Amino acid sequence: MKETIRNLVKDKKVLILGYGREGQSSFRMVSSVGGYACLDIADANAVSSDLTSSHKVITGASYLDCLNDYDVVFKSPGIVLPMDISNYSCRITCQADLFLEVYGAQTIGITGTKGKSTTSSLLYHILKECGKDVLFGGNIGIPIFDITDQIHPRTIIVFELSCHQLEYAKFAPSKAILLNLYEDHLDHYGTVEKYWNAKKNIYRNQGYCDFLFCNPDFLPATGECKATVIKVKSQDLPFNSFEEIPGVTLRGTHNLFNTAFVYDVCRRYDISDEDFKAALATFKTLAHRLQYLGKLDEIDYYDDSISTTVESAISAVRAIPNAGTLLLGGMDRGIDYDPLVEFLPTTRLEHIILMYDSGKVIFEKLKTTASPSFMEKVHYIQDLKDACAFAKANASKGTAVILSPASASYGVFKNFEQRGDFFKEYVGL
């Protein structure tokens, strides 16, 4: 990895674009290899003053105007370029693509609108439990450059990939998992087609010796993928439900499907069914992903703060048999809430609590389509704290309260983790 980066930056003017967790990781890597003409930083926000003495730091509203002053730009995920990438004279790259250029043959890449963190974590857990030399990094919070010193020739790398990491990808993992494609991130991409195109780069750059483990509902178009395509289905699993395996914390048919992807990949590494099931039984559900928080006053509480799509909220309600109260709403990114509006009246939910901007949108849609008797179950409550107080006071004993917002957290919370933490605090667990 270091040799590739050394060749890339030798005698070049280099810019680290975005100085969050990944930007800082890129800065450390480029600094360690050296050989560049200069190494500067650009970020919308202020950057630590101890860097300004030896590195130029560009901040403020116009921080994106300087890109063509450099030869190589390491772009952090999520930064929206003001022009098409082809209009820049500099080379714009990122950690994910450089990593896949070097280690793609050893990498299992996972993407999808929902389920990728659970699937990635489960895959890593089972491979590790079964004695494989495996590492984990990427979108889940570990910059992929930070694990390169631990990689050996036979190391398996589990790499969770977001749409932002794949947006301009030129390289791909030898084994790719595409879980699903739903409407999301329209604030960044503008159209669902552009968003999906970013995700599809996980397989567009694969070769004929590679494998794509794919949801049958989202298969590549003819000629779009050179890899061998494996259509994954829940029936591939050596069991029919999680209830057959004592100790399993995963819930729902959507997670059963996610587990099928993991199983189909693990079979390529000679993991037996018995070993697979034993490892699955020791996996702990990730925080904020339909996580069971506990029981209080005979009411169950689930934190699904990761939910940013209507599909994830629908899956959460279907996964919890005693679902009684659902908390929805957050930042409105202009996605289509109609499937959720159609689904809610078909459920046995006692209370539907709508919050923030997207909650208002859903509330207005329900008022025009749902019956007056159903609307008695629907409550618009502006913020999460008051919504939790209402849920605690009104949920029936024996039912479950679920936070599954179907919306982004930004604008109110720092991220979905903070939203989930506040939910846990407000309900008193």
C-alpha cells in the first residue's frame, strides 16, 4: 500500500480534502511515505492549529475552490464536488479505491442501502470465530488505511462500502455483496439513479474471475457485470429461522436474508454448517440496529436508529411480533414515503408517533389517505424527548416500543448513534 501511495504522490502537490476520521487517516498515511512536494488540507470547518505551521490549511465556504491547484486529491466520503469529476485537472482519489487497487483480490466488499453494517460485522465475526485470518474496516468506522500494516498474503479483508466510497471507484473487490438498492441519499445525489449507479460500482469494475453475491431483485443488467453472479436467497441457509439456534440475537426476515449472504460467502472458505451455526449463536446485535435495549414496566424497547429508509422501518415493525408503538421521523431528504404510508394502516400498531420534518410530511400524507379511526393512533410530537415520554405513558404492557425513524438524523443530532443514545436515555434504560 505504501509503495502505491509513494508512487502516486512523488514530487506532487497533494491535498487532503476533508479532515474528519478518514481524512486524518489519509494524512497520516501520506505523511509516513513522504516524497511529496507539499501536503495541504482543505475542510469546511476549522482544523487543528498545530498543522498550520507546516501545512497549508484551507477552510471556510470556498474550501472546494482550490482542487485544481493540486496534482493529487484524497477525497473523504460524503463531500459533494461542485463539478463533475471529469472537469478537474487533478487526480481525485480516495482510500477505498486505492485500497482495492492493492488488496482487491483479498477483499470481500459489502454494500447496500440497508443491512450492510450488520452483514459485514456478522461475516467478520463468523470468519474470525472459525479461525480465519481476517480483518475488518471501512464504512463501519475504521478507516481502511489503518489496517494495512496487519495484512498478510492470506488475510481476508471484510470491507463495508458506502455509496460515497464507491461513487468514483475504478477498482473492485474480488468478492462483492450487493444486499439491496432503495431510495436514499437524495440530498447528495439528486436522483435515485445516480445513487444506485454509485452502489453498482462495486461490481462494474470486477473481472471474470470474481464473484458477485446479489439480491435477485437487483441483478446487474446484461453486460454490466463480468463476475460470476450468485443469486442469494434465505432458503440457502441450513436452518429456517433464528429460533432454531439458541442464543441468536438477530431478528426478522430481513436479517435472515442478510445471514444468507454471509453463509453463501463462508461456504467459499470451507466453513461447515455446524461451525457456521455455532459462530452465529455468539454474534451480538450491533448497537442502534434493531437492538433490544431491555424491558421497563413490562414494555420492550428497541433502538433501530440506523433506519433511514421506509423499507428499514417496515422491516423493523415486521421483525418484532409485539410491536405496539413506532417512533418515526427526522430530517426530510425528499424520499418517497408512500410505501410507509400504505403499510402503517395494515399493522396492529397502537401508536404511531411522528417527529421532526419528515414526520410532518408523513402526517400530512396519512391525513389524506387513512381513515379517521386509524388517525386516532397517529400523533405528531415535535421532538424525541417528548415522543419518548408519550410512548412510556401510553404503551400497553406486553408490547414493544420501536425507534425506527425512516429518516436521517442530521439537523437535530450529530449522527444516528447520538439519536439512539438519546432514545435510550429518554426511556430510562
